[in-house]
Amino acid sequence: PRAAGQGESVMTTYCNPLSLPDYPVGKPCRNVIPGEPVKDPKSLWLLGHKEQFRELADVSVLWHDSKWYMYPSVDMAWVSGDGGISWEHHPLNVRDIGYAPTVVRHKGKFLLMASDSAIHVSESPLGPFTPVGKIKLPPGVPAQGDPMLFSDDDGRLYYYWGCTPKSGIYGVELDADQPTQVIGTPKELIPFEPDRYPWQRYGEKNESRDTGWMEGAWMLKRRDTYYLTYSVAGTENRTYCVGAAKGRSPLGPFESQKNNPIQRSTEGLITGTAHGSFVEGANGSLWSFYTVRAGVAHGWERRLGMDPAWIAEDGELHVSPPSSIPMRLTGTTKGAEPAGWTSLNASQPTNASTTAGEHGSRQAVDDDLRTWWQPETHDKKPTLSSSLVTNAMVRAVRIVWRDIGIDTHKGVLPGPYRYKVEVETSTGNWKTILNFSQSGEDLLIDFRECPPTPGIAARLVIVGTPPGITPGVADFTVFGETRRQ
């Protein structure tokens, strides 16, 4: 498990967006070099975006041998042995087989594929994976975007997909022993119905009446009910959300849930919460892993999150509202609950050693991943200071970085940010609570606990950045509680 701050040995909470090491450069950034011919026509839509970006999204998660195995778009895989508090990167021999990977344990082996890729098979969730071929769909059905493989309790194998502007979610049975072979006829299981369900419409305000991009299918079985979930409204929009339908068989018929959309967040730090997976975890708990919108350099600049889910007495699938505060595992079917810590510096006066242009210090504490504080390039020791609420007891800190100037084509690569966090315990007296001035970890999102420390202010002191990169801070949140007088 990842270490906490000074005086602590192990982290006890997690916080969204998830703190994952080695966030990769966005997939399209690898294919488009400004001023050079485009080698991959699929990357044409990136032209006009001058900044490179990092992304993880569309996450498929597997619970196996008391560990989480996470397979997001762009790179794989990440593993957590402590319930999601800390994660380790375990690069696979097929690190990027396309957008929207899906993984399933089937007949003692692990099947892995992504959009328009071959199915890969392995004896282990971490590979090595070997390709066995593409699924052979009949002509006349939508392309195989955003695939999902589902192995039922009886050993039968099913395939779901859908990622087009106006079509819905499709499904078909596969040969359980030869998974590239289709059994029966593919059919549309959930149609796109923008008039009936306006939240299905594409757009930042769901304004596009005839387009939805219904995608990201996921099948969950609980007892004798099948829950087929999907995402709509566009991954680059804050309205990106999850709908669900339930049925009594893997191929339906399916009935739309009454509580749709089951997962949607349009305000605050965590927005655009969709395209992920619903997975059973420890102690019978149920979890939603999902994509989070960042979307500064490009609409597909995204992060990841997780929150508890459950089947309610009404028989429908429910998800906790997306959290942006520290969460503690309960060790029960409930999964997790708030740790009892809140932001101590939200809307508090915040100042910086220098400010570049319009990227002022307050933008690091405005609860928005799309704004950030940026120091001047000549600032050799950038510092961000934030007042705390009265009677504050500091417990943890979250830093969300931005890589200003990253350009892998010119050798400007992501890497560790080195810093200290200090708390002003009394006027003029500063105590270091986090010291990662020698850190070798590349954590684009860095959430750390610290010893309980009373204070009136907190400051971030940046002492090192990846060569060629100017640090930006999209979020600097000091978490804790307020003491009684």
C-alpha cells in the first residue's frame, strides 16, 4: 500500500479522482505531430488542439483473488490489494489494444478485447495475453465499438456493444469455446429514445435532439436479474451519464429502470461520470468505477473514479452520488462511507508566489478540474497558500496537477512532481506535514493523509517538476475536521 505522510505508515482512505501512478499521455497525442503528415487518419479530429494531455477512461474492472484489476483505455493494468486505497501499475504485454477495454474470467481463463480489436486470452489477469481473432459479426449491424464480454453462471458467453450517434446497445451470444464465433442473430437490446428520455441527448446541455452516442455497455447479474447499463450524452460533456435496464435473461427483453439516469453529476469537481463498470467486490459489496471529465486540452482528457453501488428494495440498481471527499472502506456490503473529513480551504483566501496570466491562485480551490493556478516560468520555488476555516484539524491533502508544456515529441515527458505541504500552526509558525521533495512517483493526482495537525493556513511548496514542464495545480484541497471550541 502507498505510504501516507510523515508519521503515518499506510493510507486508510481513498478520494476521487483516483490517485493512480503513471497516467499515460492521451492516445491521440501519440499519433499527431504538429507540422507533420498524419499517419493515422483516425487522429485527424485532434488537429487544432495544440496541447498534449494525459488520459485514462472507459474502465473495466475485475475482482479476482481479493484484488481489484483495472483495465482503462490507453494503458493497462492497475492492481489494488487494499480495496482501492492504493494502486500499482502492472504494464501488460498488450498495454493499449484500443479504446474501451473489456475483461472477463471465462472457463478458468481471462478474455480481453477493446473496440475493433481481436479477443486476447491469458491464464492470468496480468497476462501474457495472446490474440485469438476478432468476433465475426454478420453484415448489417453497427460496428463493434465499446465492447463488453459477459460470462454467465451457466458457462455461456455473451457480447454487448454500441458506440454510434443514433443507434442503441446491441447484444449476441458467442460460442463459449470459440468466442470469435456468433450464436444466433445480434439484436438491439436498448434503443436510443431521445424524445422519451431527454437525458440521453448529446451535449453539454443535452441540446442535440437527434444524437446521443449510446455507448459503454456493461452487464451485471445479481441473483436472477440482469442489469444492462450504458452511457450517453458524450464523454466530453458534464452531462455524460449512465442509464440502466433490467431483464430476466442476458439478451432481454429489458425494461428501463424508473430511477434513470442512475449516475449523473453536472456540478462540482467530479462531473461527466459514466462509461465504466459495475463490479462485486469484498464482502459482497457492489461498486461503480467510472470516467471523470477533465477536458481542458481536449474533450477526451479524462480521469477515473469509484463509488459504492447497490440493489435497492425496489429491485433497481443504484449508485452513490459521485464523491470528491475522502472515503473509508466499511468492510461490509455497504462498501465505503465518508471518512468525516471535509474541505478546510474551500472558498478561503488563497495566494501564490507568482501567477501566469489569467491562471490565478483561486482557481486551485474553485472545485473545478478545468481551471488551474499556474506560476510564472521564472518562479524557482512556486508556492500556493490557502487560509483554513476556524478551528481546523488537517487530516489529508489532494493535489491535482496539470502538465503545462508537455510535448512527448520533443522529449518533454511527464514524471514526478516534488513538493512539501506545510501547515501554519500559529501565526508565523509552519510545520511540514507532507514531504515528497525526493519523490520518484509520477502521480498526476496525489492524495495523501497526514498526521492530525491543527492550523490556520496551509501551503504547497513545489521544489521540483519534470524537466521542461511548468506545474499547474487544478486542485489543492486540504481535508479535515473542525474542532469544538
